[in-house]
Amino acid sequence: MRNTRCNICGSDRYERRKIEYLYSHKGEYLLVPDTPVEVCVNCGVVYYDAAILKEIERRFFAILQNAEKPDRYIQVPQKSLA
């Protein structure tokens, strides 16, 4: 757990959770389920470990360059508000 206070509210209480993280780069996306994070119990701000984010980035570019295969593909609908 974090040994510091929340940057937003100052709380020192955090909860470990797993979330779906959406990595995007130049119109390409990678959805990463079960990404570990720490969430401030007081205000809900989410904190990511830098090593986890670097690994997500590494996997994104490996998939983009066909060095790795994704677990699966999903379809995402798009609708403009304009």
C-alpha cells in the first residue's frame, strides 16, 4: 500500500482494486482487464504503479508490431454527439 497521503484530499487510506484500463495511442487501443491500482478510500482518486503502466505500454507496442498476440479482440460501437 501507499505510504503517502492522497494528492487530492490528504487521506492516507487506500484500497487495492483491479480495474479495466484503456491504453490509447494515435487512435489505437488496448483494453487491459484486471489492472491493479490503489484507490483513495476518501475521494476515489486512482493511483497506478509506474511499472504496471510501462508493462501495458510494452505489450501495446508488441501487439501493434505483431510480436505478441492479444488474448482476444472486441468490437466497440462509435457514435458522435454532433
